[in-house]
Amino acid sequence: MQASTQEKYQNTFDYLMMRYQDETGRDWTLDAVSAVLWIAQKKSIVARNTFASWRSATLWVIRNRFPEQLVDIMNIFDGVKNQASRQTRIKTMKTVAPNDLQKIIDYAITHRISRVQFAIMIIMVGDMTGLRPIEWYKSKLSKKDSILTVVTAKTFDKDHSFAETRSLDLSGLDRENVQVIRAVVELANGCSDVNAWSRYLHNMRAGLYQACREVGLPGLRLYSGRHQFAANAKAAHLSEEEIAAMMGHRSIDAQKIYGRKKHARPDDARVRPSADTMHEFTNNPSIRLPKEWL
């Protein structure tokens, strides 16, 4: 099973409280308000998305451990609502230009940084298949390497995904690309559990961020391959249902935030949903159609 949002919240909060105890020498369970004040004071020195994840994790833990203090804790976060977060120094880039990716590849080879090399692989296979980086854990290739079966990452939330698993037809890919996919499948499944794979991805992100700064590029992300996959599929005139089924979306509208046709390479859209996945998607009564269809 993929790590649930609740597990991620708990892991994030445990990390924060470990730092809190190291800095203050206090046990947060004896004074949760002071611990949250400590978190709130960090807003100006961390990125906006980082602080947002800290806030969500903290509210989830407090709601479960000390519900009587929830209002006070929410008031603390509201008090820093208008305070600016640290501005990220590098702009993220949702799609993947081949020339830009080559610069990162050259950097990784020259400096022999393995975590950047692995990050490049994640971007490349995301470009081919549209998988979320976390979904490579527990993914499986068929014996003839023609079908990739994926455990969908957001199955804990029935409002996001249509099925626990989905499968992709890789028969349109050449052998070299399938070998890269197999290497990533083996890398991910070599981890002891999904949390170990998540930590591995975190290290890749850190290496990729540094590499982008060094070569002077907008920030590639591990998710950039997934966005490029969507852009390619749209430009290749795949149906909205096919794209949603491959990306593990329950709503056809969800894909609208992914990729732009002007950055697309339609000839690279060679993967298709398997017949079984397409049948499950089109016959699922919970699928949400675009508003204009209703």
C-alpha cells in the first residue's frame, strides 16, 4: 500500500517535534501551544509550500491528540497568515525540454552525483508513463515487459482516483526505454517500504534542485515528467478518458492542470491505457465528467 496522507502528516509532525526538542529541550506534549508557536515562527525562513505542509500536519495531529486546543492552535496559524514565507530562488518548470534535461544529464555525469542521475531517470520514465514518482514503489512489469501495473497513489481518497490499480500498455515503446522503466521499477521495489522510497525521492529532489541552480536552469521537478506526459498525450489527440485513466484520475477535469500543448512532443506519446484499465474507467459510475458535459 502507498503511504496515506495521515502517515505523511504524522511523519512530518514527528520530524518537527524532533527539531523542537533539539532546539528547546522541551516535550511538546506538555505544552502544545508553545510547540506550535515555535512552528509559526519558522514561516519567514521556509518556503510557502513547506510551511503549508507543516500547518496541515500540525492541525491533523492536534485534532486527534488535543482536540480541546484546536481553536487556540488555529488562531496561532491565523496570526501569521499574512506574514511572507521565504521566497524560493528558483522557478519551477512543469514540462521537460530535451535541451534542458541534457544539461542536467551532463552535470550529473561530470560531477558523478548518483542522486541526480536517479532523479533524471524518474523524470524520463514519468515523461513516458505519467506516473507519480511515489507510484514506482510496488509497480510491476509483465514477463514480456509489455504491461506496467501500478498501485495508484491516491486510493486513500476516493474523490481522486477511480481504482486501486491501473495498467499501461508499453508496447509502443522501444526496448531501450523499457529497460529504463525496468531499472526504475527494480530501484523502487528494492526499498524496504514506501517510506524508504519516499526518503529516497526526497534525496533525489534535493540533488536535482542543486543541479538546476548550478547549471542556471528553471527548476525541473520529479513531477515534471508527469506534466510532460500529459502535454504530449493532449497534443497526440488522445481522448480525455484515455489520459485520465493513464494518470489515475477520477475526474476528467483534473488533467487540465497538467502540461500545455505548446510544450508538447506528440510523437513521444507512445503509451496507452490497457484494455482492462480503460474498461474499468469507462464503466465506473463514480467517474466525474467535465461540467460542460452535464
